Amino acid sequence: MEPNIEIVMNLQGITKVYQMYAKASDRLKEALNPLRKKYHEDFYALNDVNIKVYKGEMIGFLGENGSGKSTLLKIITGVLTPTSGTFNIKGNISAILELGSGFNPEYTGYENIFLNGMVLGFSREEIKDKLKEIIAFADIGEHLYQPVKTYSSGMFVRLAFAISVNVDPDILIVDEALAVGDTEFQLKCMAKFTEFRNHGKTILFVSHDINAVRRFCDRSYWLKNGKVIETGETLEITEHYDNYLKRKSAKSLGAKVEGKETESLDYVSKIVTLDNVGLYNSKHELTDEIKRDEHCYVKVEYTVNDENIQNPVMGVAIRTIENDYITGPNTRYENIKVPWKKGGNIFYIEYPKMILGNGEYYFDVALFEENATVPYMYKTKALSMFVVGKYDIEGMVALPHIWTQNLSF
């Protein structure tokens, strides 16, 4: 059921088609052909896209390069006109679509504040009223009075973002702009995002950083080849998108993918196959229940089909049932050699004390190439584990501790 709040953006059947010609002369041939013969192919940058955004939401857009994200945002901001479809947008929009868009490189930063503000639809007097806030937020010092062609990418973003958020838009669109900002600036931007949301404003956030979308967005849209293939709660959509990207990496290594794109990642590779994963307690019993502070270990059994792989990496991650990432050690960081003989292999990871708080957890198990980036094999939720014990702490981790008036060291 849809929430009973104001809809500020409603896009229905948005389609954008470009005519692609093999060579420039084909365009003239088509225009002059008496039989109206086609010399072009239709390319659908967007194909029947439907999006609904409610007031005060922070919406994430995910997708690979060429998925249609930038085309969609340009249609929303009026830079492009759709081939077909309808859209209704309530409120004024401020957007950071491309680094330095709306700026004249020969003008100073100060002059570009007025230029960019007018591009966004505000008068010179309205920009003057916001000038102090814009300069303070950008915080680029004397560079403000230098031509922007001398700016670093970070200074570009600071100035562009400062203008966009301080002209008090109803809808703010940010497309990858924060990727080049430093940590302090990103924190300032996040504080501004929070302020916007508390005032009932709407933010559209486009990023290749899945974790950033996860942290900041209420709902997300996943675009692929010009279509919205999935939409919903951000945690679920980002998990599906992340799994899709990992599958794609696996396919490039000759992996056989099982199941649908939107299911948990679970594939076997021609390079190595996962045979079995088991959780054992301190009595060497196969189990799914571990006492807090108990010694336990995970046994990973796998078959190597290509023994020529150099320096493979094993990783074992623990997650909560809500998919929060607790810990994920891998052998690369600890300079541990993984057994890799042709045929069956066994490797263990031991936990001298299971210090997690009471509750249910999952293990992911993977084998990667030597940089621990591209997986040869990846199994999500390979094991479930229930940690049990006296309820004497709250949270996910029962760190050893001492209450005392006198320190013991």
C-alpha cells in the first residue's frame, strides 16, 4: 500500500529513443528516400520507465554505465525531452548532474555563483540573499576569486554543491558529485541532507557506491538497459544489485551461475567448486549453535580444478540476519597461504572465543584471485549460527571488559 503523503514526482511510461546511424551519409539518405526507407537503428536509452517519489524521501538510483540513469535525471531536470511518456513534478529542482555543469570556466567562482544560480532559475537578487551561506558552505578561501578553470575537482564540487543546496530547492538531485569530496566535506553534505529531510525536502541520489546508497536512501531503483528492473527498500535492492555485479565478475572467469539475478549469490566456477561448509563447537561436533565465549571453527571443503592459480585468497564473513556486515577477515591481509592442490582441499578458520552477542548470524564463504576483488567462488549464507548464553550484554559484540575504580595496568 502506498503511503498517504504527497507525491512530488510522478513519471509514467518515460521513453527516450535515439536514432543511431552507421555513418553520417545515412541520415541524408533517409531524409531524401521517397519510400521512407529506414537507415537507422532505434536505441532505447529509456524504455517505459515508471517512477513515483513522495515528499521527503531520499531515493537512490543504481545501475551500470549506460543503464539510463543520467538520461533519466536530465529528463527530470528538463535538459532532455522524452520521446514519449508523461511526468508531473511539484516544486523547484536543484541538480548537480555533471562536474562543473552550468559554470563558465573563464569566470571566477564568485561570478559563477550568480551564473549558476540563474541557470537554476533564481534572480540575481535572490542569489545575493544566499551569498554568505553559499560562500561559507563552499569554504574554498581565496580560490573563490580565481577562474574556475584553475579549480581541482574537489573545489568544483564544493562550489557547485554549495550553490545547489543553499538556493533552498524542494528537490535536490546529486549525481556522483560527492565521490571527489574529502571526508570533512562529505560529512557536511550528509548534515545538509539530514536538514533537507527534516524540512520535508526530497533528494534523488545517484551513485556507483552501493554502500553510500545503502546508508542514505529510503528506497532505490535499479536500472538496466534503460528499464527499471527492480524497485523497493534500499537494503534489498542494493543486495540484489551487488549480487548481480559479483555474478558478472564470475561469468568473466567462466563461472556457471545458478538461480535468478535477484536471489542470493550462489555460484560455482570452473576454477574451483565449494563442496561443503560446516560449523563445529569446542567438542568438534557439527552444529549451528555456539555458546558465547566458546571455541569454535568453520571447516571449508572445496575442489580445485585449475591448480595453476597463483596466491588465491579465502574470505569468511559473518553477517547479522539483517545483512549487517560484522567481520570479514581474508587470507590476503594476514599473508596466509591457502591450500590449492588439484582435487579436494580443506581449510579452517578458528574462533578462540565467539564474542558475539546472543542471536542469529550467517557466514559467507568465498575464494578470490590474489587481490581479493574478483571471486572464483562465492557462497552467501553458507552457514547459519545461533549464539546463545546468559543475557548480560546488549548489542552485537560481547567485548571482554572490567568495571573497576583502579586500572590493572
